[in-house]
Amino acid sequence: MAQDEIWFRETLEFARTLHHGQVDKAGAPYWRHLERVARRLIERFPDATKAQLQAALLHDAIEDAGATADDLRDAGIEEEAIAAIRLVSRNLDPDGTYLEWIGRIAASGNVTAIRVKLADNLDNSDPARVAAIAAGPRMVAEKYAPARAILERAL
């Protein structure tokens, strides 16, 4: 799917607005992570749908920007994307460990959520990003690598 489509740019701009002023663990503008997750989704899954790309760009909208499902609906986000965003929002499912939560995403059978969380994991595990974070290598070994294996098996 071509990223130059109007809806893609509009969704990215909406994500930028929601996350205005936020930075990632390395101090970079947070919206760049969202854009990279969408790019990783396209690289890993060339057949990615509009809903999957919307979910990639907005995967942290509920958890980190305080958006609601209705906010996303009002912005024209597809229901399939909203359902996936809700599944990958840790604050809506805070029980248990990180890997238990990943297991619930995998067990949901929601391909959009699984693909988006996998793309998010791939970006969080990127060696360049990991090098910029003090606890990066340990996080990849203890958190992201096992989670990636769970998500890959679910596909």
C-alpha cells in the first residue's frame, strides 16, 4: 500500500497531534516511532491493509495520548483499526506480566493487532534505537525477543 495516499498522511498528522510534545526513551519526537512502526509493518507485511496501517500509526493513542475509541472514530479511523489499538493498549489490559499480555494479544486471533504489535516490537528492538537507551540490550533479550517469538507463532 502506498504511503503517499491522503488518508495515510492525515492519520500520521492526527497521530502527531495526539502525541505533540512527547519524546521516546532516546529523546526523539515520539511520532517518529509511530511512523517507523507503520514502515516496518509495510516491510514485513507488504499486503498490510489501511486499517492495519492506521492501527500502526495510532497504536499508542489510547495508552500514551489519552485518546478514546470515540476520538478515533470521530477522526475517521476504521473500526478494525480501533479494535486492534484497544488490544495493544496495555492500560486497558494491565493484569499480569508483559509476556502474559503479549500472549493474550496473540491468542486473540486479531491479525491486525498481532501484526501491529510485531511491527512495534521490531522498531523497539532496532539496534540503533537500542544503542540509544541504557537498558536497551537487556530489554531486547528479556522482553522483546520472547514477545516477538510469541507474536510470530500466532501468525
